[in-house]
Amino acid sequence: MTLTIIIDQNKSCAKCGDMGATQSGLCLKCISKKLKGQEGRKIMAKAQQNLFGERDFIVNTLETERKVLQDEAEATMSSIQKKGEKLEELKERIENISSSIESIRKAAKAEGKKR
């Protein structure tokens, strides 16, 4: 494929006014700037896409971590609650045993007085 660019040295650039415009009305310098500007916008758009993608990745990672930590916290709270219930049961058993011991001591003391 062959591309031909015709530069008219008697025609001024529609953008900067320099002599030597192409068929589009712009000189090669302004065409180059325009192409770089378009390429720069493409690069910026790609960078924004990458940033948004990275942001979404970070948000998703943090959401996953939050869910895992929330599940762990709920499991820990459940475990603590069960241990608290078990502790209450043990306290009741200790109170019953202490009461039984006290009853046995009183009975032994009363038996000792009878003799």
C-alpha cells in the first residue's frame, strides 16, 4: 500500500499558519501533534481502564477478606457463647457438689455429736 502526501508550499496551515499545508489543510507538524494527542488520549484511556480494573480487583479482594473475617468472627462468637453455656453448667455442678459436701459435713458433725 502506498500513501501519497501532497504538501503545497504556497498554502498556509489552517491551525498554526505556517506555510506548507497538506490536502487536509494542516502542516506535517500539526498533523504530528494531532496524532500524538490522539495516541496520548488512547494511552490515558488505557491507563484509566487499568486503574479501574485494579480498583475493582482491590475492592473485590477486600470484600472477600471482609467476608472471611466476618465468618471467622461469627464462628468465634458462637464458640464463646457455647463455652459460656458450658461454664454455667460447670458452675451449677460445682454448686451442687459444694452443697452435697456441706450436707455431708453437717451430717457427719451431727453424727459425731450423737456419739
